[in-house]
Amino acid sequence: MTKTEAAKTKETKKPSKVKKGQFKNSVKGKEKKELKISRGYFVFSIMTMIAEALIIVVLAMVLTTVKNGPKYIVDSSGNVTKVREDRDIKNGSIVEGDHVEGNETLGVNFIWYVDMQCPACASMAPIVQALYEKYGDRVAFVTRNLLISSHQYARPAAYAVEAAGEQGYYWDMLMETFAQRQEWAYVNSEDMLRERLAEIFMAATDGRGDKEKFIADMTSGKYASKIEADEKMVRDDNLSATPTIFINNREIDFAGGTESPYDMFSKELDNALRKEK
């Protein structure tokens, strides 16, 4: 074979086909492997961040304990329990202008600060009613106002309860207003609010109340001084949440401990009554 013929044969020779899977260590294969590692690392990072956040929360609670905030106990399993912390207060005695139900002669007072639009107060109302039915012949039950600024209808509702008190239905209106909170707390206008509160007043009085007088008293603004007097006591005792409950001169931290609020308050009232004997 001549040199010219050999060169032509070399030029026309086709490259061999690449078998599937030949490039096991190709860049494409490496990218897939690295992608799997990245996803696993991402999940691990998220779990680590959550664990660190939980640790920070527990540490914050511990630091709060060291200062003047609420106290917490962390058990060996990491469960956090708030410890009940009652505290002495200034305004635990009955004062002029207080609405008093029950018996104040024995010197035991159950005082609760409420916001009429507060859902927690509405939940507490049946408990207070049950306590009143049990202890009303021995304990004075006093209601004061602690208005929450974000509750736009709290003040008109407080005026409504005061207006019912003018006709001797303070406690009845108080409990009925809490019971029907869903019916008035989310209305769209002041006019609708007055209509609903008037209906609640008639329900609270079994139709015996003077509706026209009630509406006139409720809208007169004459109860502003009563609200201001309650708010002064709120500032004196550095109160900020509703419901807040005192038995005599001690605020009861009903959120701490394992007992139900009813059992807790009953025990405190029993102890106070024994001391007064």
C-alpha cells in the first residue's frame, strides 16, 4: 500500500461509539452526588437552628427568673412550668364607689379587674359566678375596670354595666354582658352597639328594667369619673392584664400552679375566712 492510500484510509475511519455508562466519573454524575449532600446539609442546618432557638427561649426564661419577672422550673426532660407567684398590692380593700356584691362584714374581699370586651374575662365570669353562689353570704365580691386600649367597645360596655347598676342590676348586667360578648363585641357601629347593649340589659333584668333610662344613663358620660378612679388604682398597683384578681391585699397568680382557678380561689377564700374567725 502506498503512502497516499494509507492516508486516505486513516481519514475515512469512523470514531468508535461510546458505550452507555462509560463516563462514571463525569461532571454530571458529580453534580448529582453534590446535590444530594447539599439537601441533607440544608435539613440538618434547619434542625440545628430550631434546637438553638429552643435553647435561647429556655435561657431567656432563666434570665427572666434571675431578674424580677415570672419564675420558671425546667425539669430534666426540658419541660418548662411557670411557678405561681402571688404578690402584695395596695388597693385590696373596699373603697367608696366600689360595686360590692355579697357580704362585706367578715372582712374577706374578692376583687377582680375586668375589661368587658376581654375574652379571658368572659371565660372567667362563670367561675366568679360560681364562687359568688358559694361564698356570697361570707365574702364581698368587688368589680373594677381595667380598660385595654385596643378594645374599642370596652368603655361603652363599662358604661352600660354602670347604667344597669343605677337600677339595681349591676351584677346581673355584668354577667349577662360577658355571656353575650360575641353578640356585641364585633358590631360595626356605635348605634348597633347601643342597640345590642340595650337588648342585653332587658335580658339581664327579665324585661323589668327601664330601657329608656338605661340608654340615657349609658350615653350620658357621667360614669367617666368611676372609670378614672379604677384606673388610678390600676396604676398604683402596676396592673396591666385582665382579668386580675385579688383576695384581700394579695394578687392571686391563677396562671401558675396545677390547680384549676376555681379550686385555687376556693382554697384562698377558705384560708382567708379561717383567719377572720
